[in-house]
Amino acid sequence: MALDTRTGRRPSFAGLLWRSTVGKKTAMAVSGLVMLLYLVVHMLGNLKIFFGAVEFDAYAAWLRTIGEPFLHHEWFLWIARVVLLAAVVVHAVAAYQLSRRDLAARPTPYAHPSPVHRPRLRRRASYATRTMRWGGVILGLFLVWHLLDLTTLTVNPRAEAGHPYANVVATFSTWYGNTVYLVAMLALGLHIRHGFWSAAQTLGANRPGRDRTLKTFANALAAVLTAGFLAVPVSVMTGVVN
């Protein structure tokens, strides 16, 4: 194993894996699945708002007591936040580095003529790449907004600590709160649709006989999560939740 020219030491297996394209894609796939699991749980929790303020507020309070008495108050939430933050950072850094590596490898478009089907495949790949890239940027900005809105309550003018149901209704009673959330959830749906399929390919889950099933599952999962998350602001806007 060659020495690292910067440190003079042999690089670790983890370091070698991270520097490779396969390693970065694997890191993106695993971190993406961690975030996807969180999103499924988060969506199901959000839907408890349809059972009323008492039950929703009780659910929010219960989240702070998970693991007690083994864990102290709110420790589980902080552990989950740290894991989620690590997944977001790994996902974003790997995506950026892979993008830069791809641009360096192909700085100019292909000049040679291609068969009829190749331009179509390239257009699809280019669309998926742009969707993932800009969708990731939108979701990153939304994550910051979402934390300031419903966690720290910084940008929610009518928010009141200890009243999560009322705070959700307050944020979705404003045009800008709804606009930010709707755009972000549509971006999330597209990101999951392309990302799940890409992760399946990276982790070797796709097979000739499974491709259609995996694509169908990816589309269904993206649709269910998008609809589940959008159900809350739409219900506030229409007065179903108030």
C-alpha cells in the first residue's frame, strides 16, 4: 500500500474507501437511506396532527422522553439529531466531490456522433443529475428554514414554546410558510425518486428482473412521502386542521 504523500503514513482502509468513487457513492447511498428512514418516521409523526391538538402535543412531548430512565430527558432526540446531521454532511460532501470529479473527467460534451437512442439517454441522465443537484440545494436551505421555524421558533412570529400543534398551524397560516414548504416537498419527492434508484444500483440491489419493481417502489415511495408531508399544510390552508 502506497504512502500518503501529505502525511508520510499508510492511508487507512476507510480513507482509501472515501477517496474512491465507489466509496463516495456508497457513502451517499447509505447516508441517503438513513435520511429516508428518518423521513418515513417523521411523516408518520406529522400525520398525528389530524387527531387533534391534545394528541399531537402529547406525541411531541413523548419524543423528549424516549429511552428514559436509561437515557436522560431529550437525549434520544439529540442522538437522532447528531446521526441525522452526520448523514446530511456525508451525503452533501460526497455529492459535491463526485460532481467535481465528474466535471473534471468530462470538461466538454461528447463531440462524436451517437446512435439515435444515446441523446435520449444522455438527456435523461442530465435531467436526473440536475434534479438531484438542485433538489439537494433546495432541501439543504429548507432544512435550515425548518429548524428556525419549528425548532428554535425564530422565524415563526406567532410561535409559542411548548405548543407544537399551534405552532404548526401558525406557520402554515402564512403564504410564505406554505410556499417554502410546498416547493421543498416537491423537490423532496423528485430527490427520493431518483435517489432511491441510484442507491439501489450503488448497493447492488438492482437485478435485470428487479429493475421494474425497484423503479415502481421508488415512484410509489416518493409519491407517498410527498403526499404525506403536503397533507399537513394543505389541511391547514383548507381549514381541516385549525
